[in-house]
Amino acid sequence: MFNETKKSIQWGNETLTLETGKVARQADGSVIATLGETSVMANVTFAKSAKPGQDFFPLTVHYQEKYYAAGKIPGGFFKREARPSEKETLVSRLIDRPCRPLFVEGFKNEVLVMATVLSCDLVNDPDVVAMIAASAALTISGVPFMGPIAAARVGFANGQYVLNPAMDDMTQLRLNAEQRLDLVIAGTKDAVMMVESEAYELTEEEMLGAVKFGHDAMQPVIDLIIDLAEGAAKEPFDFQAPDISALYAKVKTAGEASMRAAFALRDKQERTNAISAAAKAVVASLSEEDQKDINLGSAIKKLESSILRGDIINGGARIDGRDNKTVRPIDVETGILPRTHGSALFTRGETQSLCVATLGTGEDEQIIDALNGNYRSNFLLHYNFPPYSVGEVGRVGSPGRREIGHGKLAWRALQAVLPAATDFPYTVRLVSEITESNGSSSMATVCGSALAMLDAGVPLKAAVAGVAMGLILEDDGKWAVLTDILGDEDHLGDMDFKVAGTATGITTMQMDIKVAGITPAIMAQALAQAKDGRLHILSEMAKSITGPAKFSAYAPKIETMSIPTDKIREVIGSGGKVIREIVETSGAKVDINDDGTIKIASSDAAAIKRAYDMIYSIVAEPEEGHIYTGKVVKLVDFGAFVNFFGKRDGLVHVSQIASKRLNHPNEILKEGQEVKVKLLGFDERGKVRLGMKMVDQETGLEITPEKESAEG
């Protein structure tokens, strides 16, 4: 009934298995990849013809985590998986980015890749397994895919690279002092195609070493996929890339001069309009048959690419007049919004980010529901890319994959410099509004966000800056690395390589390659130029940092206190009654952690003190010999009961109320009266013994024998 093929290798500390032929047999390619006890099923289907008039490649990748994979039931009312989580979106991008450039040029049939997590052992992260499964499914599907690719995760602990570290080691990496790197790499047998990382001030040499380590480590996986394909691959789809040489020759003849003149314009909007006009003129000059050719758009793009790339490779200036290593002019302003906690406007050329920092309390932490359990994050970064930032009219909706991916990249870049929660007990939310864009808005977000946090008074370990690098790599082997790329250079170039970090080291690196041919020499050159660019940007940012910023008057103040864990129940009270009373009475927010740490927050210092005192009175123990202010709660023949320490009462015997003899306490006391009492001690049953006669009821000071005799 089934025609199964199964292949396995020992990979690192685990067994990696690829199997096909039993499940999802109607898909063009279906592979279940298992590493340890983490299994991901990848299914590939593709249309056997392109839609008429379609001039782009419609590849769609969906990665989805099923909660049953980890023995969990989804939260919420519906109890089923719904919209993609942030991780699902990011992993979908991880699969897409290295695979997309490897489809045969000119192939425009629709392709769908679905990767589903079936089992998760909470040790081996399913993202790398999903990338391997997707690559294997594409390789056996018959689609014109020039793979396979493989992937690996690389850690860096105690000066050593670690292959596929456990999920727990990578979760909330900044809380793990030993691990300094979470790097995911994908590539073919000969080339690196994609890198994504979160690092803790690693040097350029350490990062380059991690990339080489990961690429070497994935080679057995590529061999395994090829071994699987030899026994299970379908016949290759009959596809011949269209020959557009004749059409391109016509386009070049008709439009090279006007297109070259358009690219010579330095202003982005003027250049964009001129390029569009030149393209329309080219189309208008062609025959009706050529105008209907679905490859016309590709021919025009090829002309644009040849002009931009040729000038740079031949030693000419870039389209905005810069050389290959110069960063565009930078302008920085901080504190530009009056009511926010921290703000900055970072402008680099025609790319601009308005970043705003907001400080919150423990109530504002994000609860992340993941396969490996729930955890909280006190650092949030959200990136918005509205249509007006590129002078366009477009639909505005919920954040897309690009917004989520760029926001996460900036989030990773800033993790390494955040203060410890014990030193700065705030939740920090950053929002980057991209108000202009012409290349590397994610790196502008990194710079602007660091400045906004400094403006808000967040004690960062160091400032962080980022820069995007590009690459022009020609068929004859000539190449050029570009610092601080423009949008056109990203669109028509061969690499998007983003590097962010401090003056000391790299905190994130993201690389996407559009050609299979980047060498270690090219990467080393890109990292060296990126370091120079980063240090230049940091020096420009430093001009706006004059010293520690003052806390905004509108930001909450937070004070922490620690109590014994066995006292937590008393502070919360039955059904939360006590903590609600503290919050309502004091006016402050109170967060209690399981370890006994309490955060008290309010913009009013008096409210914080009230809450602190109320909590202290519950958890602290009264000390013998101390004087307390209390209230008479009950009078009896033999004395007065006084509430003097939180909810604790004690007896002032009638003989301890005054220096003179009293027949009854009501001679000088009444219920509700405020009095000063001294804790004399505890009787054999643990009852509190209080005294009044040795305390000056006006000042609250103890009456010494000398003072008593003088008054006598």
C-alpha cells in the first residue's frame, strides 16, 4: 500500500531521520523530518502552469506549530490554533529566504510549502527541523529547485561553538550568562544562503567562525537529502526558462539612454518617477506583441539592474553619488515628544525612524505561550511601515510578515545591552514608526530605539547601531561590497547583510543571499566594512547623548522589596482581598512574583510609600524595645488592647498605662484613641506585652529615668 523511503544519520548528539511515501501522498513532495523526538512534516505542491500575465514568482511558505506536538491544549476561548504566532511567522520567513533564490530563473508557477510541527521533545527546536524537511520535500517534488539546502543552529559557550543547542539554552538568551549566541544558518553544499542571529557582543572573527562552523556542520544533512531523493524523487517538471535575450535587446535599445539618465538623479522620488517614466516609454515604443509578453517586466528589470550594477563594478559612483564605504548623512534628535517617556528621531539619508519608548510595570509584560511553556518578556519592540514612508498609497492593516521580521531583528540587536530586571524593574516597550524609507529601515530602528531608551533613562550597557550591507557579484567573478545600501541597491543587488552592535562587538547579524556564490572573503569584507560603518554611526549618535537622561514625570516609579515566600499568602489574602485593599488604599500598582519579589509602581512617591508600609506591616515582625504608634481597639478592666503593628494587637496592662495608679483604663483612654506604645516583650504564651507610661505621648520618645525624676 505504501512505498516508503527512510534515511537516517547521526547528527551531533541526535539521530536525524527523513521519511517519505506514507503520509500526504497526493502532495507533490512530502517529507517528515525527525531530530531526536521533534518531528516536522513538510508538504510541497505547485501549479503546473503559471497564471496568464503573471510576472513574479508566487512562493508561499506556512510554518505552523500544533500544540498537541508538546502535549498541550491551546489557551483562549476557542481552544484551537488560530492566527500565526510571532514565531510561526518568523520561521516561515526562515524557510522562504534561503529557498526562494534557488528556484530556476523565470519559473513563475505558484508554489506552496507547508511545514507542520507534529511532535516536539522540548530539546530540539522544530525551526531547523522544518527547514530541513521543507528542503527535502522541495528536492523530491520535481519542482525546478536548485537545492537542496540544509540548516543548523549554532551556539557559543565558553569559547566553543555548539551545534544545535537545546531549546532551554536559547529561550530568553540574555538570562543565560554562559550562552552568547543563537545563530541559525542555511545554505547549499557550496554557499551560505541565509543567516539569522542574536549575539552578545561577539567579534567579527567569532561571528564569521560561527557561520563557517554551521556551514560545515550541515554538510551531512545535504548528503542525506540527496540520498533520500535518489530513491524517492519524482520526475523533474518539464520547465524551460524562457529566452528573453531578443526582448531584452529591444528593451535595451529603446530605453538604455533614458534609464541611465533616470538613475543619475540623486533624489529618490525624482529618480523613482524618472525610472517609471522611462519604463513606460520603453513599453510604448515596442510592438503590440512585445507589449503582451509576460517577460517584459523581467527584461526591464534586467536593464535597470545592468545599469546600477555595471556602474558600481566598473568603479563608478553609486546612484546617490557615494563611494562603496560611505554612510549617508545622519541627523539625530532626542526628546522630541513632550508627553512620552522617551523619544528619538533618527534620520540617515532618506531613511527615517521615529522611535518612542514607554516604561511600564510587571502588569505590562507580555505572556508568551510557546510549545516549550509560558514565559514573560519585559522587552517589546514593534515596527510599523506605513505606505506614506515610500510615497505610496496602500492598504493599512495588521502587521505583516515584513513588519514582524524587521521588528524582531531590531529586538535581537538591543537584547545584549538591556539592564538586568533586578537593576531596572520596568517593562520597556519600543515602537518604531518608519516615516521615510530608502534602504535599511530596520537598522534605523535599532539606532532610534537605542536613543529613545537612553532618553527615557533606561541604563543601557552601551549604545547600539546597525548598518545594512549590499553586494554586487557578477558572473565573471568581480564583486563589490556596499555600505549602507539604498532601496534600489537592495532590490537589484545580490545580498542584504545587516549587522548591528556596540563599539565592542556584534549583537545581531542577518544575511540573505540572492545568488549561490558568496565566499568567506566576501563575508569578511562585508563584516569589516560593517564595523567601520557601525562605529561611524555610533559616533554620530554620541553627539546627541549628553549624559544620563532624567526620568519622565509621566513614567511610573518602581520600588522593589523582598518578602519571605511563606508570607506571600498573607499579602495576597483570601481571594486577593488584602492586596486589593493595599492597591485601593495606596493608589499604587503592586506585582508579586513567586520568589517573593514585590514591585510597587506609581508616578506618586507617596503612594509607593503607603503601599510599602502596608506590606511591611503585614510581613515584618515587631521588635522588642521598639516604640510604635497604635490605636486603642478595646478597653477592659485589666487594661487596653492596642492595634500597633499591621493587624497585630497587644495588651497594655492597667499598671503600664500611666505612672499613677488607675482604677480603670477609661480614666484616660477611650476606644479609637491613637497612642504611643513600647513593645515590652512576650509572655509564656506568646502574647504581646505593651507599655505606655515609659513613652512621651506627644513626641513618641522614650522617657528616661533622668527625665522622669526631673519632671517629678
